[in-house]
Amino acid sequence: MFIFDTAKRQKVKFEPIKKGEVTIYVCGPTVYDDAHLGHARSAIAFDLLRRVFEALKFKVIFVKNFTDIDDKIIAKMAQSGQSLEEITKHYISRYKNDMKVLLVKEPDIEPKATQNLEAMISLIDRLLESG
């Protein structure tokens, strides 16, 4: 199987880091409004990639995050009077329902940005320290 390597700007033979296993991480939606065509396109494209790897008998670990803290969400809170949790829970549920309708398989892991703030801050600090 060949894939396009954006760093090399060419097709390269796919070779997994760990034999027989593929880990895919996809940036999911920022959950302040309903899903749109761009969300659907991304979800379907990566679902297809996942299914290809599964058909080739790879063990696939598929991760898609939710950005559940963002300026757009904060603006939605101010506009609607709802809490962060109310807004994000509502739109995560709607997004998941939309993906079910499109027959997109659920991710194995769905981290939320708010669950990983300490790790993000630590990484930013290390990046700043290294210049």
C-alpha cells in the first residue's frame, strides 16, 4: 500500500511503526455548533482509511479528539447564557448522531481538550524553554 507523504511530497510505501498495528489520530470538531460538510468529509475520509487498514488485517487504534474549550465556545456561552459543559455536551451528542447517520465508525478513544489541559500547558512550557 502506498500513501502520500506530505513532508516528502510523494507517494511512499506504507510501513507501520509497529508490525501489524496502526494508530490514527484525527483532529475532531470544535463543539460549539452543529457539524457541517467539512466535518463530514474529514470523518468519512479517515473512516475509509481506517476500514482499509482493518481490511488489510491491521489492528487499528483510532483516536479523534473534541476541542471543547475555545474562543468560539466562550463566545457561544456569552451569547446563549449556557455553561461550557451544556454547550459542549449538546454538540458532541449531535455530532455523534450525525456520524451514526453517515455510518462512520466510532473512534476507539475520544479525548477532550479540557481533559488534557495540564499536559498541553506542560508541552507549551517545554517548547518555550527550548526556543
